Amino acid sequence: MIQLPVIAANRLCIDYKLDKQWVNAINGVSLVINPFETHGLVGESGSGKSTLALALMRYMADNARIESGEVLFYGENLLLKSDSEMRRIWGRQMSLVPQDPLASLNPAYTIGEQIAEITRLHEGLSRPAARQRAVEMLERVRIADPEAVARKYPHQLSGGMQQRVNIAMALSTQPKLLVLDEPTTALDVTTEAVILDLFRSLIQENRGAALYVSHNLGVIAQMCDRVTVLYAGEVMACAPVDELYANPLHPYTISLLASIPRPLPGHETRLPTIPGVAPSLAERPRGCVFAPRCPVALQQCFDEKPPLEETGPGRLVKCHRWREIADGTLPVETPHEPPAAQWPALPGEAHVLNVEGLSKRYGSRTLFSRVAGDESRFVQAVDGVTMRVRARSTLGLVGESGSGKTTLARCIVGLETADEGRILLLDVMIPNMLRRRSRAFLRELQMVFQNPNDTLNPYQTVGQALERTIRRLKTEPLTPERIQARVIDLLAAVRLTPDYAGRYPAELSGGEKQRVAIARAFAANPALVVADEPTSALDVSVQAVILNLLKDLRAREGASYLVISHDLAAIAYLADWIAVMYLGQIVEEGSTEQVYSAPSHPYTEALLSAIPAPDPRIKQGNVRLEGEVPSAAHIPCGCRFHTRCPRKIGAICEQEEPPWREAGSGHRIRCHIPIEDLIVLQNSAP
Amino acid sequence: MTDASLTPQSPPYLPRLKRYARALVGMLQQFRARPLTLLGAAIVALFLLLAIIGPHIAPYPYDAIIRGAARLPPSPQHPFGTDRLGRDVFSRVLWGAREIIAIPGLATGIAVFLGTCLGMFLGYIGGWVDEIISRVLDSLLSIPALLLALVMLGTIGPSPVGIVIVIVLLYIPIVTRVIRSATLNIRSSGYIEAARLRGEPVVYILFREILPGVLPALAVEGALRFSYAIFLTASLGFLGLGVQPPSPDWGRMVNEARESYARTPWALWFPAGAIAALVIGVNLLADGLRRIFRYEGQV
């Protein structure tokens, strides 16, 4: 018996209305999801993956229309159904787990009421029965105290908990199709790992099909059975997950997989990048949409659109040259520049930055609390951190959100004033307060910010922004011509043409804005550049460009970096030295190789274990952290990590602060467990 | 990548004028797409024109009492009729346009300027200074506008300068609040922090980095305040606290005509209609500006 696919899209075309004009977003996409299958939909931002996923549920934005094609749900065309018929299908037969967990929960109702509403509506359950089902659902998504959580309001829950509630809602009617639209993008990597485990088992229990939409190739590799790769609104490839990752046939897939930084250190190499940017909806290439960026494109690729061909059982690829790629006669090599010459390391132990006992606390410093000596209302964001950045090297600072890593970086550059501690720049003590720092110190200490969209003033051209920085921080008087020359030089250093100087930020892509921000940080040859999550808002292929660029500039300018990230894979590529931070303290530091292999602090171990490897054959590690980072207002006593530590050894962890233990050549771990025991524990772990 | 052409070909710095011109054309196109905004702009432009040339094209002086022409209904000779004293209403409305625009305009300008400076400063520095001044301004907001005006003008005597002072005092807290909240949205941006990290003085950050960002809020707020100020000025005129007789004041003309409304209704219609038209025009314009800037102001 032939099984009907759960959902089948045939030659679907979707248009958006932008400025009174219809532009095509999804172009003739066909997609089949079979029962019991978890189908991955992967693509960069703007590829149309969310549009497509929602269109499969016949859920469209107001300014979108389905121009042609059909969507068959168990053989029935959804596009012919009336709205009231769709309302019976939505929520009951297909449901959605959205990207932003909080925005999709109604703040005015308790969790229990919201989940109960669905079964009352779709299954006609009575109020008490629906309420009971809601609590059961919360239990199924492994919420510890479901009765209590059911009585809470959405804002009282953490992001991970909110996403559990969303999945409980989505699964409460046992839908045939579950659409997950980037459900873990907003979460920390440790929380993500827990939620992914949960998804995996729940999707299996639910015995329906699932569509998992993500830009993260690691998550897709770990979650899905089959994967469709979307680019500029067209399917580039579709394959079982093992084959897609082990043996990709499309040049786009090959380049994308190559551009991911791997969690294992590889400083010597550069990340291969995909040149250019994805085409905008309005000006899609006539031939193959990927041709302008493809390293192996022929004239034919520009002239004629390749067909989506079946290359094997369940494998589709849209490329003129897939046969050559498949039989190995055409190697797809993305542009690969040799690494720039490194500055020779400085002799001895030269440090560009020394931080000693730095502390920062926030809180309502009201007159009353000061007089009363009430300390409880303070939030200790950074607590006595001592660390060093060696000259011409990169220190990576990693940790979950709430670990204090951003506050620490902001204290160092002076955007926040540290309460206690000393900051030594090039062995000279500098004031903690930004206003007291002389221009010479400002020059040596610059910063790259996280959000590319507010890093540049929208009312100033790129040239104006760079010129101003040069003029403010210059060491000698410069003529206007010299300043302009320097602007062009800086733009060239970040691979931008001189005409970018006349552009406004609105005319730049996210990656280009971030490049200008990097150019601005390097405007006055700083000794140390602090980069706060410089690539976390960017797509994988753009991230590779920025990571390469940061590396090149460090080599070229002889600067040092302090890079903050929650992405341990990206930071492994950049950093020589890693410091792991938890609740305002550093818990482990060492060279990248040392930190990424045993022995490591149980917290580091959990962070590493949580990384979804972009390879379906490598299973995610199984060390999981339950719960959330405790609030910095109520720091646990003893070892701060004991409330979540999977390797807690006993009462000592709750009572005594752990000592620093030396693991050799500068590698230090702050834990009660002796180094030898950690090695044994971690090497025996499966 | 783009390193194919690193040698400068086109001048890297496009003429700034060209860019401004492009922005202006874009704005005009926006106006054209919104007929109501265009109507508002046209009304405001007409009244501005009247304020400038009104006294020159008025057929009679504002205080001329035409013999034997009292209580005449509108006619080609007297388009708006004459009042009970025999003064030409059309001429008086034309003469009055100058004051009804100049007083609120000047007052709004001063209030918006001071309020913007204060709002940006408070929003940027934050801390206890902001806390104290903001609370004081909030408490000023609770004073009813007319009450303050009556008390103040009653004390210092009715005069145009008095009205300007009253409006400025009333509107500074409101403008400050709006600009302060617009500044708060900008303050934590990366580009402000980048400016701090290169040691820019506060004045530079306020006027070069923040001001362009609050300009949309400023334009909308300015237009809105202007329309309220017109209304307030007319109200004060009506209560006899504005420009003193016999000079023409639309508000006072309405009040004077009220007594003889049964016999000379036109003497009330035209000044009242002029006030309404101007306020509606300014409001349409403010509303359009808000949409054009996609600014959601909290008024």
C-alpha cells in the first residue's frame, strides 16, 4: 500500500507585495514530507524558509499570496479549503512551535488556561478535563512542577520553559504535522541541547511528521531524517540527512558546509567562504539562482535554470554539473586565500591587558539601602575576575547568557565603570571610569558590537563615521587628504570598495555593516579590540567572512582580541586562549586545545557537549545542564555551579568555594574534583 | 569578494547635496501618496502666506469703522460681512492671521528647542539628575493649561509676551518627555557607545549622534504642539487675555460676535472657521509626518 505523504507541496509559488509591487519569494518549490519523518528545511536568512514552512500550513502574511501551485495535506488541497475548514485543521491536525517563545504566549492568561483552551476548542473537553490534560502535557515536556507552572503567567518563566510550554501546546492535540520554525534560535546552547533532546523524543512519541526549519546546520544534522536546502526561494537539494552531509552534490551545500567553523581548533586554516551575497527578491538571476556565487558556474548556469533532478532514491539536486560533482571529477573548492603572515610572537610573557580582581554590581543603590546596609538587592554581575590577554593573541570569553561576560567586557573598555579591581593596559594602570581615560588609552582600546543594525549611526555615511573616528583618535595632525586615504585604506582592509564611504548604513547588508564596524575599531591601530558576539547576528556564510577578516586584521595590525561568544565553535576558530565564565567568575582557563579536551571543568564539558555537530554521524554529547543560570542576585554558596553540576561530588560543593587546580602549562580549572579524577571521569564518558 | 576594484574609480564621497535632494524628493513623493497630508500642508501654507501678506491685501485697516455699514451680511463688497460696529470681518481675519501664527509659532519654537535640549540631555545622562528633573517636570504636567494661563496672565497682565511665556512653560515638560523617551531608545545603540569610546564630548554626542535620530519625533511633536498652541492662544483671546482691543484676535472676535450672534452670525462664523481650519490643517500635517516617519509618538 502506498502511503499518502503528510504534506506535499507542488510547484508552489508565493509572492510578496512590497511597495505596491509583487515580488516572488518562493519559486516553484515542491516538497514532500512522509509520515513519521522529521524533515529539515535549511537556508540562510531571506531564503524564504519561514514563508515556505508557514505556507505549508496555509498560513500567510497579509501581504503574501500563493500565486500558483498546490499544498496537499493527506491528498487534500489546502488552498481550496475555506477559512472555517482551515480553523478545524489548525491546532488539531497541524501545529506550530514558533521562534520567539514569549511572543506567542498570551501574557494575560495563565499557562494552564492557554493549553487547556486548545483541547477545549478542538476536542470539546470540559474545563476540568482540559485543565487536567494541560497539566499532563506540561509533565510530558518534563516540567518539574506542572501544577505550579500551569498557574503561572508566561513572563514568569524562562525562555527554555516558555518554549517547553509552546511545544506542550502544539502537541496537546497530537497533530499529524508539527512545524518547528527555528524553535531554539533564541535560546542558550545548553538550553537548546535540552530542548532538542525533548523534541526528539516527543516527535517520536507523537508519531506524526515534523518540519524543522533552521539556519543552523548542526541542529538540522542532529534532528532530521531528510533535509531540503533552500536558496533564494528555490530548492537546491533534497536528500536523506546522512547523504547530504557526507556526500553533498550541490555547490551551495558544499560551500555552506565548508564555511561552518568546527568545534575542534584549527587556527592555521582559514574558513572557506561563499563570495557575494544572496540575491534580493526583486532581482533574481535568470539562470541558476546560485550561479553568481558559485565557484564552478559555467556560462550555461547563467543562461538556463537547471532542473531539479533525481540523482538517487529520495535525492534531488538542482545543478547542471551534479554528475561531475558526484563522480568526483569536479572538485568544488570555494575561494581559499592563504592566511596572512602572522606577526612574530613577542618574546616572553608580554601582556596587552591585565585585569585584576574586577567586580561590578548593579542594583538599586537607594539612599535607604545604603544607610541600612542592605546588600540583598545587589546583582553581582562580575565578581573578582582576574585575567590576562597576551600580546598578539586572542582571548575567547565564553559562557551562557547571564554569566557576566558582556559586563566584564564593557567594564574593560569603560562603557561600564567597574566597582573594584584594576585594569592594566600595556602594563599601565588605566582608570576604571571612561571619562578619566586619556585619549591615548581610548586609542588602544576599541570595541566591535553585537548588533550590526545599530552599530552605525543611520544618519551618517560610512565615510563620515570612519573619518570622525580617525580624527578623534589620530596621533598626529592629518590633512583631509590623508584622512580620506586612511578611510579608503581601512575599507580595503575589510574588503570593501572605496565607494562604500558614500553609503548610508541602510544601504548595507548586515555583514557589510559589521565589516565597517570592524574598520572603525581599527581606525587608530588599537592594541586591544574587544568584540562582543561579533558574528552571532549573521548568517553562516557571512560569519565565515567576518571570522576570516578578524583573523587577517589581527595579523596585519598586530592587535590582540578579547572575543566574547556563546558559540564555542566560532570561538575555537578565532581564539588561542579561552576563559570560561559562569555567574560572574572564571571557572576555567587555558589554551583552546586544552579547554576543548579533557580534563575540563564540568561546566565547560556541558557547554561542549551541547554543541550540535554539523555532521549526523557525530552524536551530540550527553552531558546536559538542567535548569537555568541562577540569578546573579542570589548566587549559590560554595561552588556557584553546584545547583546544576552533573558531576557534583557532595556537600563540599555546596559549602566551600572550589580551589583553582593547575592542569599544566597555564591550564587552570576551578573545581573540587582533582584533575586526575576529572580526566578519568571525562574520558570514560560515552 | 569585492576586492576586485580597490583602486578608487568613482569619487568615494558623493556630493552631499545630491543625497539631500534625493531624500527631499522621496519625502515629496510620500506627501503625494497621502492626499490628506497634502491637504493639511496646503492649508498650513495658505495660512502662512496670509500671515505674511494678509495685512497688505486686506481691503480695510483692522480697526476701521465703516460708516453706515454695520451688521452687513457677506457680499462682494464685504466677503465676510461686517460686525456690529461696522468693521470689515474679512480684513480683521486677514490682519489677525499674523498674530495667531506668530504667537503660537514663536512659543512652540522656543518650547521645542528647550525641550529637545533638555530631553536629550536627561535621556542621555540618566541617573539621579534625570530622575529628579523628570519627576519635577511630570508634576508640572499635572497643572491644567488654562488654569496656569489664567493665573499667570492675571498676575502679569494680558500681553502677547505673557502668552508666549505661558505656552513655553506649559510645553517644555511635554516636549522634554517625548524627546527623552526617543533618546532612551537611541542611547544604548552601538554607535553611541562607539562615540563614547572615542572620547566624544557630551555636546557632540547629543547634537551629532542623537539629534538626527530624534528629528522625526521632533517634527511630529513640533507640529502637534503648534496646533494645540493655536487653540490655546485663541482660547485666551476669547477670554480677553490675549492681544488687547481693538487689534484683531480671532479668539476675541469670536467672543465679541457671540453677544450679537442673532443678528451678525457671520462675524462669528468666519473667525471661528479660520481657527478650526488652521488647527485641522496643522493636525493633518502632524499626522502625516508621523506616518511618514513611521513614528509612534506617545502624546
